[in-house]
Amino acid sequence: MKNIIVVSLLVLFAKNASAQKDSLSFDEHDKYIYYKLVDQPGSNADTLYNRGLYFLNAAYPKKTLGLLKSEKENHSLTAVGGYMISKKGLVGSSEGGEIHYTLVIEAKDSKYRYWLTDFVYQPYQRNRYGSSEPVPGGDIPLEKASGKLSKTDFNNYLDQVIANSKQVGDRLKAYMLKASSLVKKPEVKKVNKISTKDW
């Protein structure tokens, strides 16, 4: 019996430790932030910047995650994205709304950092045809959503935000390890013109 209790406590402790490893924090503006610093020895800032740019152009469709601003001199990229979140019900789950966010990637020699922030919750409602649609003017910063949602829904949405942020980060890390970059435009070959009028 003692072994079962000890094993159960170890499993519970491991779950809590892994849950705390990936979590949202608050930044200096009191906004939720998912922040990671990644060491990548042997890579210079330009290479990491180009790989980040390639990630933003190739990893997701533009409406899911699209480049907003790039600053080559600072090795900084800013993108905006969004995804659907589900609301748990008694029978199943339904579209609870949409989360919009900002992704920032900054590179230096041998390391880069990224963070997701500016999370905004767009609630959905059922229309008269039974389809889900955005509530007009219903955008709520995630920091203020706890007062407008039930505790269960808010915690569920936070879990989904953490899971999606981790997924975006894992995909970014995979792209930052690839040796590929943006596809270069093919050079247009100059064709010599030959006049058949003069000989």
C-alpha cells in the first residue's frame, strides 16, 4: 500500500513539475507572456534571423500566423496570429472563441529568444442558425477575461493558450535548427536580341 501511495505522489509531483515548466507569466506591462530563451551555439545572428523569417513565411498559413514587421538591423521579427479555442460542455465541446496574439523573435550570435504576448480573447456565440460567430465588439484582453468568464472556462482557456504557445515554440525551434532559408528568386537570364532586318 505504501508503494502505491509513493508512486502516486511521484506521478503527481512529476505532472506538477512539467505543468510549471511551461506556463504563462506577467511581463512589465502586466500582460500574459510565454517567454523562452534558446541557446544555439555556432549560429550567428543573421542566420538565426533568416531562419526565423523562413519560419514565419513557411510554417503556418498567413491567416494563422503572419509576419507583421521585420527589422534586419536589430535581428527582430514580429508576427500576429490566432487560433480557435474550445469550450467544454456537458455533452461535448464547442467553439468557445478565438485567441489572437503577437509573436516576437529576436536573434543574437549563438542564441535567440521568442515570446508570445498581447493575448486577446474573442468570444463566440450561437446565431439563429446554430452556427458559431464572433460576438461583435467582444474582444477581451486575456488578463481581464477572468472577471468575464467562469473560473472553469478561464482555466480551460489558459491551458489551451499554454499548449498552443508550446506548440508554436516547438515548431519554431525545429525551423531554427534547419539549414534552409528563404527561397531565392531565380535570376532572369538576359536574352540577346537578334535583328533579322539587318545582315
